[in-house]
Amino acid sequence: MTIIDLKKRFVEIYGGSTEDLRVFSAAGRVNLIGEHIDYCGGKVFPAALNLRTAVVARKTGKNEIRLAATTIADRVTLDINRLNDYRDLKWGDYQAGVAFVMQQDGYNIVGCDLLYDTDVPFGSGLSSSASIEVATAMTLATFSAEAGGKGVDLVRLAVLGQRSENTYNGVNCGIMDQFASSLGKKDNAILLNCKTLEYDYVPLELGDYALVIANCNKPRSLQEGKYNERRAETEQALEALKTVLPGITCLADITPEQFEKAGKTVLSGKVYDRAKHVVEECARVLESADALQKGDLKTFGEYLNQSHYSLRDLYEVTGAYLDALSQREREFPGCIGARMTGAGFGGCTVALVEKSKVDEFIKYVDEKYYDDMGVRALFYTTSVENGAQELK
Ligand code: GLA
């Protein structure tokens, strides 16, 4: 929806005029490479997208936060003095979680009416939840500052978004999504060290190539359980590896050479495979960022492929739909790399495709994927944009 339409909708729901309305926005993201390593202290390489969550907001001075959305009928009222009580909401639990952890962190949470509008497809691996969390945090932090409390610090907002998802919504996610949603920069990817939160922007100069994001359109199921299970497996691997590599604090501290020697001495089976993926994926991110900076897109694309194979064979988070979709993408002449992006088990792929062949690519992949799986993929026209902001 356009900003004007959103404001009109807000007034239909909450009354008043459009004059005193504010609009905040946070981004969905695509992760170029570095999958399932953020919670192991690795470096990841995401970029913020033009697919976003917008929040139209008005301060009310009451002791409540009211929530509505453009696409669902649910209306929710959160009592600011009981923010811990909304964990079981079907919709609104992400917003409640953010408000709660911010309050715990010393922000001055003030009463407001909020209307959410998101075009980040839900459950797509493009961080719809992080965009809701960060847009909420941006809104509440701005209002907190205006009431004399703590204000906007984009890194802090990302950390609080992650904390709320971990502690309020029961998903043990890493920091990548909230960080990209908050700190994304137009036409740049973020090389983020998830151990230290140090980061660099890397210009996304793709020359004759374009990124194409496609949704395999398989509804995700049991995703959260599997995600937490993978995370637990990496923690188990870390504890075992510490006994032979005493200096390490996270799996990302281990080089592939060290792992080659140490891995088999203390790990076996699935836990070995999971750790091997993490160690090698960490190395691939650095190689990929380097290749991109040198303008060597073919090598960058090859790393995307390798990342997918590792997520398929070692980490086991791809599934038949993402495998089929990315395979069809890869076999198209003019596509130099394709992989799943995000948590996996469904959701999206990202492919690097010759610009002049993008339409042909989409047509080809669409048909072949439908033949393979009997569902239609969705293709998004995306651009890389800034992260969290107030729209003036
Ligand atoms: C989800 C999580 C992230 C990250 C990815 C996998 O998007 O929210 O923290 O772990 O999965 O890379």
C-alpha cells in the first residue's frame, strides 16, 4: 500500500486525522551466503530488501499499545503494565515481545496505536518476523526518546529484536536477520561478524548479473523445531571440540584445517556433519566476499552452489522443493550460482543470473519446477535498500 493509503486506513481503524501520523519501516533481507552460522559466531553476508514492513503510528498517551494490520482482521490491545502476558497471541506476539524486552532494557514504552503493513512474504526465508520486530523497535525507541527515555541505536534494536524472538517467541535464532533489517544499506551487502557484531558494507556490484529471488512455495512446517534442533547439535559439537581445541569459544573459531584433524576425534554421525558444514561455510563467506570485491562473479556463484550442497547434504535443511528449484536454476545457461537462503525447510532461493536473460530464466525455471513438484514458484523483483528508518 502507498503511504497515503496506509494513513487513510489507519484513520478508518483508529479515527482522528492523518496529520499526526508517523511512518516507520524495516526491511526483509536476503542472505547471500553464510547460512546457519550466525549462531555459531560466523560471518554472514546479508542485504536488506525493498520488501518491507511499514508501521503507521500515533502516540496516544494511554497505558496501552493497540495493534492492527492491513492484511489480517485481528486487533490486539497490549497493556503496557502487563507486556509479559501476551506470549500466546496468534498475531501480535512479536510486537508484544519487542515491547516487553525493550521495557526490561530500560526504554520508556509509551502508549500508541499502530497499523502494520508488510510485503515480506510470510515464512519465505526473507525475514518477515525480523522486519516486524525491528519496525516495532524503531517505532517504540523513537517514541521512548521523545518521552525522555532511551532512543534509537540501530545495533541495539537488532539485538533486542533477536532477544525478544529468543526469549518471548521461543525461536532460538541468531542475530543476522534483525541486524540486516535494521542496518541494511542501499546497494550494499553487510559482512557481519556475528561474534563481535563488527560489520563492513560491501558494494553489491554485480556487473552483467542480477540477483533473482524465488519462493519454492512449500508451506513450512515444523520449521521452528528443526531450527532449534540444528542449533542444539552445533552446541553439542562445540562442547566436544573444546576438549581437543581448548582456545575456541565458538565453531567459527575453527579453521577447516583444524577441523580436518580434530573433527573425527571427538565427533561422529550427524553432529560431525553439522559442524563440518559450519566450519566450511564460515570459510566460504570470506572467499565469497573476496571474490565479489574483486569482481569475480563466477567464483562467487560457485560458492553459492557449494553452500547449497552443504546445506543439503551436511546440514539437511533444504528439502525436496528447494533442491528442485535451485537445481532448475543452476542448469539454466546464464545462471552462475543458486542456493537456498534463510532458515530453509521451504522458503526462497537466491540465484545469480545474467541480466539480459532474467525473463527467460524465470520462464524456464517456472515451467520446469512446476513439472517437477506440481507447485508454482513465485519470483520477486527486488532491490537492495536501507534498513530501519522513519519515512518523512
Ligand atoms: C533464520 C534465523 C537466522 C539464521 C538463518 C540461517 O533466518 O533467524 O538467525 O540462523 O535462519 O542462516
